[in-house]
Amino acid sequence: MGDLVSLKTEIEHEGELLIFEGFESAILGYGSRHGMEGPVVVYDRDTCIEIIRGDSGCTVEEAEDFFIEVFLDHDRGAASPFFVNIAPAQEH
């Protein structure tokens, strides 16, 4: 768990978009909805967890706790990104 403390997530501001350094491979694209000031970055939650685990060697539970603490428990205003869970493909 000590390695998680050293895992840094630096935020780059690209205009009004927040990019978490080291998590670029988890970016799915950009999203918006009615009432938002502009688009925000959309991240794949599972890929974020994998990146945390790969950087720190922690358990899935530790990575999820860290993800919640660092990414979800902080309001970054209108540019706060979306984190999505990718649903498995369904057969029609």
C-alpha cells in the first residue's frame, strides 16, 4: 500500500479539459450532456484500476480504494471527468 502514496496523478489542463498524467491510455474520448459548459474527458474505470495496479503492485481492492479517494472523492468543478464502466457486449 505504501507504493500507492508515491503514485502521482498530475492534472494537465488542456483548455477546460482535465487530463490525468499517466492515465492517457484509459481515455475513451470526450462527453457532454445538456447543461454542461463544455465537453469533459471520459475515462474507462477498469483501465484506470489496471494502471494503478501496474504502477504500484497493489491488490484490486487497494487500487479501487485509491481510485475512489483520488479520482471520485474530489470535485474538480465543471471540468470533472466522467468515469465509465464498459458493459459487456450483448448478443441480439
